[in-house]
Amino acid sequence: MQELPHLYRVGAASTPEGFVALSSPGLARLESASPAEFGGPGTQWSPETLLVAAIADCFVLTFKSVAKASKFDWRFVSCEVEGTLDRRDGRMQFVRYLVRATLEVPAGTDEKRAYRLLEKAEENCLITNSLNGEIELETEVRQV
């Protein structure tokens, strides 16, 4: 890992009727628009879906790192996140994130350890650690 602080640069640009073009050095361009809930087309990534996706992505990447450091053998991990946007103290904000993680492990794996590593991934996810909303973690471990 590089020394902290890390700096991430992203640009956004649009015409009056077009999608928003998101760019970052060295990355493919991504288009976004308002979600259907805000009158948008509902066919593009939105700031809201990108935020919730960042949680799922960070959880999986953090789990991979935790598992590697722990020399833990696993087969597949998936994560689905539901973000709840509501009004709190007169401002719209995400108030809750439900993180559902499923882990497939080889038969005979210590399930207690598997669950602990999933919890450790959530505890160390820098995205959820940067947010104000409540984080709820639901986990499932399957032996395959």
C-alpha cells in the first residue's frame, strides 16, 4: 500500500440534455443520470447507485484482503447492499445500509472463523467507515 494520504480525482461534465460523463485518470468513462426516483430515466448509474455500489465493492475487496492476510481458504463471495434514502433533520440523506454478504467455503471449514472474517471485512471497509448512516450486516456461509 502507498503511504497516506491518498488522493482520488474524478471529473463530471454534461450538456443540458445529456448524461453526466464521469472520468478519472486511467479509467474508462462512465455515464450517469438521475435515478427514476428523482425523475431521471432509471437506465444509467446515478450518484445514489454509485454510492451503494461503492459499499458492495469495498466490502468484497476488503474481504479478499482480510482472507488473504488470514490465510483463509474460500471459493466465492458476493455482496448485495440496500441503501435507504430518507429525510433526517430536514435534509435528505442515506440513513441505513443493509449489507448482505454470502460466502462459499470448502466443506469442513470452520464456519465461526468464516463469519468472523466477514464481520472483520465490514468493520474495516473504508467506505462504510466514511458514512453516517446505520450499517446492518447480514451474513451467510455455505459449505460447498
